[in-house]
Amino acid sequence: MAKQIQPDLKLLLSHPAHFCALGFGSGLAAKAPGTFGTLVGLPAFWLMADLHFHLQLAIIAILFLAGIYFCEKTGNALGVSDHGSIVWDEIVAIMLVLTVTPYQWQWWLAAFLLFRLFDIWKPAPIRQCDAMVKGGLGVMLDDLLAAVYAIMSLKVLLWLSMKI
């Protein structure tokens, strides 16, 4: 890795991969860039909310694969594999969570909060995966796992809400 640098507008605009990895600028937030990146994922998913479920998954898979490249390139430019300003992983992961979330603001809020909880907390095996898998794949993978935890939790909440 190169010497660690702080991301700025110049880096953001220097390459399309940086523009995407830095969440179209949301990753430049001074505080909680991951939260701001996750927020970008909400309208991004909204744009494809009316598409068939399988098409949504295909698009998200393509965005995930592209994210491996975006995050790898930007991590190398920043000198840190998983720099906090790299938020493409949050954007793609929340989009995955929203594929199984009812289209109501309360459920989208629950999806957002659950995803952020698991992304920050990193329960097993997320923490172990984050420590072992580096580079662009590692950046993308730990958020994918946090999305799986959020999806499982949402499914439990949905099931419980039908029982009440």
C-alpha cells in the first residue's frame, strides 16, 4: 500500500472508480461516512424498486462485482484497504437488504438501522472475515455479511409483526 492519504474532492473526481467507491461524495463526510453512504443506497434502490426481484438481484450482483474493483482501486489510492470514506459497500449492501423489505417507510427505517447496527458491530463471522479477506473483495464481503444479518433480523421482525 502507498502512504495513507485523506480523500478529498480532487481524488473523488480523479477517476470514476473513486467517484463510485466514495459514494458520489457521501464518503467525504467528516463524521459517519458509512451512515451517509448507506443513506445514498436508499434512493439508489428506490430507482429500481419496481423492477422484478430477480432483476434487482442481478443488478446488485453486478454492482457488488464492480465494487470489488472500485474499492480495490480507491483503497490503493488512499493507502488503506478499507478506508472509512469508501462507502460503495454500504450502498450495495443496503440495496440488497431493501430487496426483501416492505415498501413502507417504517420498514425501510428498520432495514437502515439493522444494517448499520451489524455493519458497525461486526458480529462473528463478520469480524473474522474482515480480518482475513483484504482488498476490494474484503471491503465488499463484510458488508454483504452485515446485510445477511440485517435480512435475517428483518424477517424475524416481519414474522413477529404478523403474530401480533
